[in-house]
Amino acid sequence: DFAKIDNHREIRTGYPEVIFGQGKTPEQLREIISFMISKESNILATRVDPEVSGYVSDLSPDIQYHKLARCLTIRKKPAEKTAESIAVVTAGTGDLPVAEEACVTAEIFDNRVERFFDVGVAGVHRLYDNLDDIRKCRVVVVVAGMEGALPSLVGGLVDKPVIAVPTSIGYGANFSGLSALLGMLTSCAAGVSVVNIDNGFGAGYLAGMINKL
Amino acid sequence: DFAKIDNHREIRTGYPEVIFGQGKTPEQLREIISFMISKESNILATRVDPEVSGYVSDLSPDIQYHKLARCLTIRKKPAEKTAESIAVVTAGTGDLPVAEEACVTAEIFDNRVERFFDVGVAGVHRLYDNLDDIRKCRVVVVVAGMEGALPSLVGGLVDKPVIAVPTSIGYGANFSGLSALLGMLTSCAAGVSVVNIDNGFGAGYLAGMINKL
Amino acid sequence: DFAKIDNHREIRTGYPEVIFGQGKTPEQLREIISFMISKESNILATRVDPEVSGYVSDLSPDIQYHKLARCLTIRKKPAEKTAESIAVVTAGTGDLPVAEEACVTAEIFDNRVERFFDVGVAGVHRLYDNLDDIRKCRVVVVVAGMEGALPSLVGGLVDKPVIAVPTSIGYGANFSGLSALLGMLTSCAAGVSVVNIDNGFGAGYLAGMINKL
Amino acid sequence: DFAKIDNHREIRTGYPEVIFGQGKTPEQLREIISFMISKESNILATRVDPEVSGYVSDLSPDIQYHKLARCLTIRKKPAEKTAESIAVVTAGTGDLPVAEEACVTAEIFDNRVERFFDVGVAGVHRLYDNLDDIRKCRVVVVVAGMEGALPSLVGGLVDKPVIAVPTSIGYGANFSGLSALLGMLTSCAAGVSVVNIDNGFGAGYLAGMINKL
Amino acid sequence: DFAKIDNHREIRTGYPEVIFGQGKTPEQLREIISFMISKESNILATRVDPEVSGYVSDLSPDIQYHKLARCLTIRKKPAEKTAESIAVVTAGTGDLPVAEEACVTAEIFDNRVERFFDVGVAGVHRLYDNLDDIRKCRVVVVVAGMEGALPSLVGGLVDKPVIAVPTSIGYGANFSGLSALLGMLTSCAAGVSVVNIDNGFGAGYLAGMINKL
Amino acid sequence: DFAKIDNHREIRTGYPEVIFGQGKTPEQLREIISFMISKESNILATRVDPEVSGYVSDLSPDIQYHKLARCLTIRKKPAEKTAESIAVVTAGTGDLPVAEEACVTAEIFDNRVERFFDVGVAGVHRLYDNLDDIRKCRVVVVVAGMEGALPSLVGGLVDKPVIAVPTSIGYGANFSGLSALLGMLTSCAAGVSVVNIDNGFGAGYLAGMINKL
Amino acid sequence: DFAKIDNHREIRTGYPEVIFGQGKTPEQLREIISFMISKESNILATRVDPEVSGYVSDLSPDIQYHKLARCLTIRKKPAEKTAESIAVVTAGTGDLPVAEEACVTAEIFDNRVERFFDVGVAGVHRLYDNLDDIRKCRVVVVVAGMEGALPSLVGGLVDKPVIAVPTSIGYGANFSGLSALLGMLTSCAAGVSVVNIDNGFGAGYLAGMINKL
Amino acid sequence: DFAKIDNHREIRTGYPEVIFGQGKTPEQLREIISFMISKESNILATRVDPEVSGYVSDLSPDIQYHKLARCLTIRKKPAEKTAESIAVVTAGTGDLPVAEEACVTAEIFDNRVERFFDVGVAGVHRLYDNLDDIRKCRVVVVVAGMEGALPSLVGGLVDKPVIAVPTSIGYGANFSGLSALLGMLTSCAAGVSVVNIDNGFGAGYLAGMINKL
Ligand SMILES: Nc1ncnc2c1ncn2[C@@H]1O[C@H](COP(=O)(O)O)[C@@H](O)[C@H]1O
Ligand SMILES: Nc1ncnc2c1ncn2[C@@H]1O[C@H](COP(=O)(O)O)[C@@H](O)[C@H]1O
Ligand SMILES: Nc1ncnc2c1ncn2[C@@H]1O[C@H](COP(=O)(O)O)[C@@H](O)[C@H]1O
Ligand SMILES: Nc1ncnc2c1ncn2[C@@H]1O[C@H](COP(=O)(O)O)[C@@H](O)[C@H]1O
Ligand SMILES: [Mg+2]
Ligand SMILES: [Mg+2]
Ligand SMILES: [Mg+2]
Ligand SMILES: [Mg+2]
Ligand SMILES: [Mg+2]
Ligand SMILES: [Mg+2]
Ligand SMILES: [Mg+2]
Ligand SMILES: [Mg+2]
């Protein structure tokens, strides 16, 4: 009654609805998951706190909680991984939760994912060490906070679509992710587009969509 | 001497360098185009004012100036259009120049482009009339100013990647494109990513990259 | 002494003063309600936390606490509902508290209210399913966070005044409701006006005023 | 071709489409007006510069150009003025063009309009002198720049819906209308809603809609 | 050692240094007060939390803690009140702590203060009831949050210097006091100047300085 | 008709109305001045461009145009200068027009004014050279752009009210006067209050009011 | 695995990698320090909470926790202090933690540091008392919050590079350090550059780099 | 009289005063230069438009106008170039004027300067080609617009102080240099500090100061 779950979504867009956990009470979340479990689609809920995850863990033996990503998944269909991969690249350690949200999202939609973490521009040789492997992927997600310079660099070195995710990691003139957001939007490298600050889900979802074209 | 033209770019990223005309003197532009004309790649210069275009028009019989898009192109290789299309959708009349920049960019990189103009949310039946055709395209560019609501709507109706382009068209609380930019970044529809305000080029380039995957 | 209660307000504007609970101590609230209870008007207090509501619940047997709306009402005059209704429409689940504040406000002023919840633009068919019923109402309140696109859409489909309420629900480029606020202010649809972020009260009050014209 | 004129709008919303002149070339405007002249509705074009108005003046003997409002109207149906009036109130001299845009808009939709100009809070007795007449109107439009305090004051004195229009008139911390906009949105008086900065059209249109309920 | 107390300040500016309690540890505060108690000036410490006040209360029998104002004073010289008064005016109940900070500050510097609380523009008759008394004062401090309209109104009605204090009271488009701040800075009434958001101390200090000229 | 000139203002506040020239047409200005010339008060019009000043210069032999201040004055009553002075201090050369607006305003209201120009903090010895003379004045106006540090320094050295005027002079992170405005509002020196960016008039008027207390 | 520690950094830039503690779990921090302890470089970790420092204190007998600076250091090479000093200057007491972060950083890299604390512009004689000693240093770090005026003043008095550090100390129009940041960036004194808000580490590191040239 | 030229500056700080041409009339500039020409120091005036430069060119046969840098210099003492160099690095063609302002400033103060232009991150091999030469310099100025990523990259590769200069070159989310400014301030590379947007002068001056330590 408080929510109109979008069941036709899978028919309309090819993807089942995803549950955005933030701001939902444990009861609301439990009710929505219970309802969706009766359907055939895989289930993904993002922004789920550990305690809330405990509160719903009995709903299915297949529930999996991804601690770092703060996501909850239930796989109902056997996985058929894509042949090609999505690269998920991060600048620093603090960007991990957002990057993992992207990874978990892409994986529940059956994408193969390769992680390249902590390769930011302040020590750029770490990126170069991984460049050949990144170039083999079909689409690249780049997660970075502070000055958000990494997507520009990757965009200038790789001939694949780059999805940039600014994170709110940082302090001072970072202004809750604004510095990274503006930096990524004004990137001088072509082939880069941007999703909302900390929106790992959006990046993983879009990357999966592109990967399956 | 004032510019290091990036000739290896095509080898490195699969795409030739594009000339960003804004802020360059006519002399600088002429010099850069002259140099690039001696190579084999197609040439694209964006943000070129009509007068400047006149100043370089004698450089090649194949120079074409796209007035609305404010772009200049020289086709050196025969066009081999892609089988699938990019949809370019606009909300209102004022978004046309940005949309055309996206179209010209995508076309010079050999993409087939379909235009769906002036179908904004204030009269949403105009979008519905075109929905079947939009759904047939492989990737969708949505250009909108003011509240920038159109990409959310399209993203919820189409199962293809949506590249949203906020425009600076409007007045008041639009704050030079900020309202559309923030609206698009916070879009509730998944599968949407955003490029810089008025960056038709970036959208067209990325759409082409995705279309050719 | 700390407050000059505006008793002539009902005479001057036709509406009794409403108590804004936020920032008031439980003692202040108790004192104000005690004073107003001795008058004949219905009483509405907004932004009242559950604990505070407990602290004043003994003041009258007729006190009612609306948990979701965080409002407290005392009805002193028998309800005479208006013949026509106010539609209250929300985009997502997170917008409910603000929407309920609008509903409770409109209802204590004797307006008939119809709720249309969770019909946001990302799954727009949910709005279409309810359109006929919304069109029958005399005025429409639309509550939405993030990109705040719903009022534009409703405004283009319905020939009634639309009062848009941006909510602070969201994260990242939402910037505490700024994205929804700017989006609604720059709406391309005519007939839309905006109240403060999260101001369900203001919307419900104004809707009631218009409904009774 | 560059515009999909929304002819069903009048059927759908009860109001004909209005032409937003800003950003349109004289040729585009001429073409749109020519097309609309063949229909039966009254015509309103806003944000039309004097020169542009000259360029289309031969299209009909009934074209009227409102210099201060920068609007162009063609009345095709005989006026049937409403019984009740809309009050249009301004704070200062500089707010006149925006106020007149509201007046012309309301009038072309057959509303009776009463003007109360230059009654801002710095000399508040001027407002009091007109209060009785303002109170007789059915809805009040208040146009103000700088600190935008007038709508709060009017909202506290009048029991009618107040539509507040911030203007970009001013300098310094006015920041192109931001100070008035924020002031109006946070107004302590209930019954006040806000449209975009300088959006006289939006206020006049909404006021007319409410006036005719 | 962590602080260079400005003892010559009284000689240099006629006023003893005031202690800004915010961000100081209880130990630091205790040390500073101990030191200053050995001098002859009256002592004022602002932004002192109740617990901290308990931690220093034994330092002198004359310590007084002003709960609402969150100030701590020690009077060492007998009070010689000024002949003329400072008016301290507030818009709403939430502005009280800031107003009291101004009052306590002015009073410790021997000014006579008159309080006019909760007379905001939404019910403007409350201001008019007090206007004669306000006009008798030598300088007026006006404290207001949200739209911050009260100083403009007072400035237009009273021929005395008005010191406006924006407060961070509010929500939404108030943006932590920004709406009131911008409103006051752009006030159309002459004779108004502004201090920092929530800076009751600054207003009380300056009012005292003017009152004693 | 377009303006309700506030004639009772002098009775109500002790000061005649001042004409704000910005945004007024030459015709409007001429009409207002013609009307006011028939009264007995001195006349001050601010923000008057040189050309406009020429257009009204025949209205009275006593009209004086102050080029740097962009003000126009007509003195109708013999000057009776105050015994005490207002100090007007500027940081740099670019602040002169704003400072002169303050001076002309204060002088037309019969205040004695002393100018201390170009004594900014980057070469602070220039301030010290003038400190004794500044200290003799009754109130100090400090005009500064960029970082706006001068009022803090003066406020710490002088025991008189300081009225700070931020100017929009500068570039980059100055953001049209925002840097100076914020700096002055957060000044660590007590006794400082702030008027709008570039508002020399407001500072001169308030300084005069204080000077005459 | 969650972090690629940049071991070649010392070879590449002459400085070992520094650990940024904020946002790292105690376990992550412990793992990183353990790893680095096996190398020869001195170790510096910034933004380490007291509890976290306890959790790693057993890793080495040489671990030192700097409470005010919230830094943790392990000295592995004997100190060889530079001949010349870095001056670290603060405006107020609240700036101490940031200043100490700068000091500890500079010292672990073997710089001699001299502290000049609480010498802000509101009582400028305190700066003058220390000017001769500051002038003897090779580079000056100036830490200040609120209006951030101190670097301008120092820059105008001292012929050495000034590194300005804005702090987030303050309230109201300080907007989390924005006022100080903008003030320092627009400083009228030449020879001043700025690091991020609260970035004591960055200032100490850069000062050390310059000191050793 | 309008300017107090700071003649003791050279004694006090070791550097003569520099003339900031922006906002000065040609007459003012001529007067200042005439005065300074009578002294022994070299003269530098920045932000001088070509026309203004013509107006003063007769003042000395040694006047030199630097067109791209918009600077005017008069060398009065024979140049004694420093042994070591300052590297001035730019990201793109549009950053040239700001970079040249830095170069001309550094050179008039007798520094040896090496230019590395158009080596931005979108084609990062261009930076690598020049890295050995940059590393040989004593201090590095990096000028970049849009996302401002270049200083981070350089800071991670070079063990010298980096002075970052954000430029206002760009459009959209660049917001007049804000994106580059925030990016540089939040740079993850240590050893980087920032001057005002477009402040080539400040960077050149500071670089010279460091180079001569
Ligand atoms: N972490 C996330 N960030 C942004 N959007 C999300 C996230 N997770 C889910 N969503 C979107 O939120 C929608 C569901 O919202 P709701 O109806 O509030 O649960 C989904 O269809 C997704 O498009
Ligand atoms: N002055 C105005 N301000 C804002 N919106 C306007 C204005 N005038 C017309 N409009 C709206 O703009 C729509 C037409 O836009 P367009 O298709 O670009 O001509 C109309 O249906 C109105 O809703
Ligand atoms: N330069 C100025 N800046 C700000 N306010 C001004 C200025 N000059 C005059 N004013 C104010 O503007 C009022 C007149 O405004 P108006 O009715 O628009 O001419 C006067 O009473 C003054 O309070
Ligand atoms: N391009 C520039 N940007 C910023 N500050 C400058 C510039 N050129 C000169 N300055 C500074 O401005 C001061 C002179 O300002 P003024 O007295 O207004 O000419 C000089 O001492 C420099 O510190
Ligand atoms: Mg690292
Ligand atoms: Mg249209
Ligand atoms: Mg939903
Ligand atoms: Mg009240
Ligand atoms: Mg007036
Ligand atoms: Mg100077
Ligand atoms: Mg102190
Ligand atoms: Mg290039």
C-alpha cells in the first residue's frame, strides 16, 4: 500500500525492479522482499544496513548479504555470465563500498566483473600496471573521490565507454562529493559520462546494460 | 607550438582527435585544420562560429559547416553507416543546437542517427507517439534544459542506455543549466548517465562508442 | 511570554494559527496547546516527535497523533468535509511523511483528500492508471524528491493547479532537496507553483485554501 | 519541424499552448504564430523583443504588443471577463515588467486584473492603503526582488492564495534573484507558493486557473 | 600557551576581550577564566554548554550562567546602566537563544535592554502594538530566521540604526541561515546592517558600542 | 503611476526618500526628480549613468553630478555639517566608486566625512600611518574587495562602530563579491557589521544615522 | 588487497607514502602499518582517532601518538633536523589541531619547526611581537578559520613563501571553511598559496619540501 | 591621490610592487607607471589591454608589451637569470594566457623559465615525453582548466613543489573555474598548493620566490 512495486518493469525494460533500501523501515523492506520472492526474478536490494539484513535473513536460504557493498541479493535463476567483462576501477581505499555496490549490481545481472582497486593518479604507475587488462574489458566503471581525476586519465588511455562515479569520500573543498562530480563532468577526455555521487548501483546497472548490447 | 596535436590518439583510442573551437583564434584553428588535413582521418571541429568557419572554408572543397550545430566537418573516408541507430531526443526548441552537435558528432563517426525533437514532458503524448521508434535504437541521447525531466521518463520506458545532456537553456532558478544537471544526476530511472551542460559533442561521441561495441 | 500566540489570525485570515513544533521544547509545546485548547478552533501541531506527543497526550481525550505525518491534531468542531477533493500524489516511498503532513493539514481544515502514492516517473504507467481519478480533484499536491520531475508531468496532463513539494529524500547531487527544488521551479508545465523543501504543511494549507474558494 | 506545437493542449488542459519567445529566431516565431493564427484560440507569446514584434506585426490586424510586459497577444474570441479579480502587487518600480507579464497573461485568459504597484515593505503604509481592495480579490500575485519580503507580509494579512514571484532585480547578495527566491520559499506566512524567478507568465497563468475554479 | 589573551584590548578598544566558548575544551575554558578573574574587567563567555558551565562554576561566587543565551558572566564592577536603551526584537520563538545572547552581551557592557519577542511579519499587528516603545530606543537589534523579512519592515518604520541578525532556524531552502542572511543583506530599507548568522554576541556588542557613542 | 514616492518617509524616519537609479529609464528618473524638486528636502539619486545625468541636468541649476560615485545631488537646504566625522577607508584603488557613493550619501545628509583610501592589508603600514586620524572619527566605513580583510584589522584597532562594505572588485574565487562578503561576516573582530556588496549608499546612510545619534 | 601501497613513492618523489587514516577501519590501518614497519622509512599516519591509535600501539615500541594533531608516527631513521626552520602561525585557539598536523608532518620529515599560535588579526599586536622571529624562517604556514585574513597580512610583511591553510572552525557564513578558503585564494598579498580546508598535512609536507630545496 | 604606491615594499619584502591593471583607467595607469619609472626597480603591470598598452607606450623606450600574457614590463636593471629553472606546464591551448602571465612575472624577477604547453591528461603520453625535463626544474607551475587533473598527476610524478593555477577556461559545470579550483584543492597528491583562478601572476611570483630561496 505504501509502495507500488513495478512488476511489469522486467517486461518493459528487460530488467526487474531493484529495491532502494535507504529510508525504508525494516518492516517495509521485509514486506517488499517477501512479495518479490514469490516471483521468478533475481532480487537486489541496495543500501541495506547490516542490522536490517539480519531482520530479513530468514526469508530465503539463498539470501546473500554483501557487507562492503551493503547489498542483499537472492539469486533465483542460474547464473549465465557474459563472455565479456566490466572493469571496475577505483582511485583509493575509501572508494571501495561504492565500487562494490557497482560490482554486486553488475554481477546479479549476470555480468563478468574485474576489479582494479586503489590505482589513483597520485601514484599513476599502478594504473599503468593494469592497463592491458582494463583495455580488454567492454566497458569501464571508474570510482573516485576528491579531485576525481582518474576517469579523465582512463578515458584518454582506453577506447571503451567510461562510466565515472564520484564519491563523497574526502573533506574540505570536497563538499560532499561536489569536487569529484564537477571534475568528472568537465573531463577533457571524450567517452566519459557520469552518474550521481556514490551511485555505484547506477554505474553497475548501466555498465551491465552496455555490456549486454 | 601552442598545441601538441594528439596524432597517436586514433591508434590509442580508435578515434581521431577532435578540435574544440571555443577559445581558439581563427589563426590557431586554421593552422590546426591545415595540419590535420594532411592526415587520413575525418575531421570534426566543434564550437566554431559562422565567421570563423568562413575564414577556413578555402582549406578544402570538402569542408562542411553545420550552422545549427556550429560544427565543421571534413569527410576524408567514405561513410560506412552502422546498421543500428542512435536516437537523439530533445525536450524543447531551445535544445536544438546542443542536440545537433550530438548528431553531427555521431554521424562523422559513421553512426546512423534518428532525431526526435520537441517531445518534452509538458506535453508527454508527443513522446509516446515516438516511443516505438526510439525503442528500436541501440542507445538514446536525451537533451533537455530547465527541469531536465525527460531522461528520467525515457529511462523508465526504454531498455537502452540513456545519455542525458543538460542544456543551459532557460532562466531564473535554472542557474545556467544547474537545475537540469542536478535533476539528471539524481534521476530515479536506472540506465541513465550524464555529460556536461551543453556537451552535445560528448554525448554524440559516447553514444557512437556504445553503438559500435 | 516566549510566544505571542496569534489569536486574531482566524478573524484576519479565516484560519486559526498552527503550531510549528520543530525547535520548541516539550514544555513550550504543552503550554501553547493548553492555552489554545481553551479556544474553539481545531488545533494542528506539525513536526512533533513521538516522545513529545506522549508528553502532551493527557491534555485532551481528543488529541490524535499521526505517526507518519509527525502531526498532532485536536478536533473541536464537527467535521464538514468539502464536496470536492484534493489529490495528494507522491513519487516514491520516501516521500510519504511529507505527503502525510500535507494530508493531515488539509483534513483538519475539513478538506476531502485522495492519496495517490508511489507513482513516480521511473515507472510512469502507475501515474496513468490513476489519471482519471486525479483529474476529478480540484487541486493537486505533488510530492517528490531527487529530480522532482513528477509535477511537470502532472502539470502537463491535468488542468488543475499543481502545488509541488520538493523533498530532501535522496543523496549525492540531491544536496538536501536542492535538485528537486530547482527542477520544480523551472518546470516547463504551466500551472505549477512550489513550496519549501519538505513543507507538506504549506502545501496542504494552500491546497485547502484553493479548494474552498 | 523544429517544433511540435501542442494543439491538443487546449482539449487536454483547457488552455491553449503559449509561445515562449526567448531563444526563438524571428523566423521561428513568425512560423509558429502563422500556424496558430489559423486556429480559434487566443494567442499569447511571451519574452518577445520589440524588434521581433515588428517583424510579425503584419500577420494579423489584431496583434497587440505590450511593451513593458514584452508580450504579444492576438484576441480571437470576444473577452468574457471573470466576475472576480486577480490582484497583482509589486514591491518596487523595477518589478514592473515581470508584473505586467503576469497581468497580460491573466487578461488574455479572460481574468479581471487589479494592479497595486510599488507598495514594498520599506514603506509599508503604501500597502495598508490598498489592503481593503487587495482583500476583495480572489487570488493575489506578489512580485518582489531583493529580500522578497512582501509576500510574507501579504500572506499574513490576506486570507487568499498568494503566488509569489521573485525577480532578478537588484545587485550584490541578490545573486540574480536567489535572495528573493529563498526568502519567498521560506516565508513564515502560510498560503504562499512560489514560481520561478522573473516568471510573470507562470504566476499569471496559475492565478487565472485558480480564479476560474 | 594555547592562547594569547588580549589584555591590552580594553585599553586599545575600550572593551575587554570576550571568550568564545565554542570549540574550547572545559580545561581550556577554566584556565582562561581563572586567568581573567584576576583582572578587573567584567567577564563574558559565549557559546558555553550547560555541562561546561558546571565545570567552572566554583571559580567565583559571582559566576552567572544564562541558560537560554548559553552565556556565562562575572560582574566585577558595579553596573552603571546607560540612560538610553537597546531594543532587541525577534520574529519567532526559535530565535530566542540568539536574541538572548545579544541581550546578555549588551547588558554585561552596562546597556539597558528592552525585549520585543515573537513579533514576526506573518502576524504583523504584533509589531505595530510595540512600535512606539521600539521607536524610543537608541538602536534596534532584529533577530529573524527563515525569510528574514522583519529587519526590512522595522527599518522602514523606525529612524534608528537597525542591526539585523539572521538565524539558522528553519529547514529546507533556509540552507542553515542563508535565506535570512541574503534577505537581510538585500534589504530595501536603509539604515540596516547585518552580522553573521546566529551572531547574537556581535549584534549585542555593536549595539552597545553605538548606544554609548 | 509606476512609482509611489514615499513622501511621508522624512516624517516617519527623519530621512527623505533616496532615488535608486539602477533599472529606471531616463524618463522615469526625470519624472521622479521633477516631482521631488517641488519639495523642500535635499535630493540624492544613486546609480545614475553619466548619460542619464545629462538628460536631467536642466531640471535645476543646483544639480551636481558626482562622476566617480555615479550619484546626482541637489542641495535645497544650507549645509550644517556635523561636528564629528565619518571615516571612509578603502583597501584598494578599485574600491573607489563604492567608497565615493558612501561619501556623497553621508555628505548630502550633512555629515563631515574623512577619506582614507588605498590602505589595504597587503601593505599594512599605510593603515598605521592613518590610524590616529581614523580613531578620531565617530564611525568608520571600510570598503574592500577580494578577501575583505581590512574591516577585521580596523575593528581590532579602533573602538568605534565599523560598517564593512564588500565590493565586487576582483576575479576568480572572488565570485562577484562573495569572498569579501563572507570574510566580513565572519570577521573575528567585534563591532563590525556588513551591508550588501557594493552598497556604498547603505553604508553612508547608516554611518550618517549613527553619527547623528 | 584493498590497498596498493605505493612503495616506489620514495624513489619516485623522494618521500615515503603517508597513511590517510580517515575512513579506514582499525583492521585496515593495522595491516598497512604492519606492512610498512618492515621497511626502512619513517611512518606517518594522519587523521587517526585516539581509540584506533590504541588498537595499533603494540606494533612497535617506537610508535608515538600526537593527541592534538591526531597523528601517529614511527621514527625509524635518526632525525637530522634542517638548519633552517618552518614557521607555523595560527589565528586562534580553534586552529590548533590543524596547525599541529602541519607541525608533526614537517617534523617527521626532519624539518625544524617554530610555532606562533593565536596571533590573529583581531589583536594584531600579537603578530607584530613575533614578526622578527617569523621573518627568520624559510617558509611560513599560516592556519586560520572564519575570515582567513591572517595570510594576507603575513604575506604583506614577510618576504617568504606563505602556505595558507583555511580551517572549518567557525559557524554561520563560514559555511564549513568556505569563507576562509575564498578569502585566502583572493588574497591581495603576493607569495601566498592555499591548500585544502583543514589540510595541515598538505601544508606541512609542502613546507618541508620547500624548506629542503 | 587615488593610490598609495607601496614604495617600501621592496625593502620590506624584497620585491617591488606590481601594478594590477584590471579596473584601472588608462589615465590612472599612466600616472602610476610615470611615477614608478622614476625609481630603480623593474616594472611589471598585469591585466593590461592592448589599447591601454598603446596609451602608455611612449613613457619609456624600454616598455615591452606581452600580448598573450597581457602584461607590460620595463626592465631597468640588467637581467641576472637564476641558475635553476621554473617549469610552467599547461593542460590545453586555452590555458596559454594565464601560463604566459606566470612566465612573464617569473622572468621579470630574473628567473629562468621553461615552458611545457598542452600536455593535459586526456593525452597523457605528452606529459611523459617531457617528464625528465620537468623533473630538472626547481619548482613547477601547472595551469589547467575544466577538471584540473594535471597538477595531481604531476605532483605524483615529480618531487618538487607544485603550484596549481585553475583557469576559467571551459563551460557548463566548470562554473567559471570552480571545477578546476575544487579539483586542485582536493588533489590526492602531496606537495601541491593552489592560487586563485586565472592568477598566473600569483603563481609566477611565488614560484620565483621559491626558486630563489
Ligand atoms: N543505490 C541506489 N542508488 C540509486 N538508485 C537506486 C539504488 N538502488 C535502487 N535504485 C533505484 O531505485 C528504484 C527503486 O526505488 P524504490 O521504489 O524507492 O525502492 C529502482 O528501480 C532503482 O532504479
Ligand atoms: N515567460 C515564460 N516563462 C516560462 N514559461 C513560459 C513562458 N512563456 C511560455 N511559457 C511556457 O512555455 C511553453 C512553450 O514553450 P515552447 O514550446 O518552447 O514555445 C508554453 O506552453 C508555456 O508553458
Ligand atoms: N545605491 C543604492 N543601493 C541600495 N539601495 C539604494 C541605493 N540608492 C537608494 N537606495 C534605496 O532605494 C530606495 C528607493 O528605491 P526606488 O523606489 O526603487 O527608487 C531608497 O529609499 C533607498 O532606501
Ligand atoms: N594579475 C594579478 N592578479 C592578482 N593580483 C595581482 C595581479 N597583478 C598584480 N597583483 C597584485 O596587486 C597589487 C597591486 O594592486 P593595486 O594597488 O590595485 O595596483 C600588487 O602588489 C600585486 O600583489
Ligand atoms: Mg593509497
Ligand atoms: Mg513547445
Ligand atoms: Mg518504487
Ligand atoms: Mg508565532
Ligand atoms: Mg520606491
Ligand atoms: Mg595598491
Ligand atoms: Mg583569542
Ligand atoms: Mg589538445
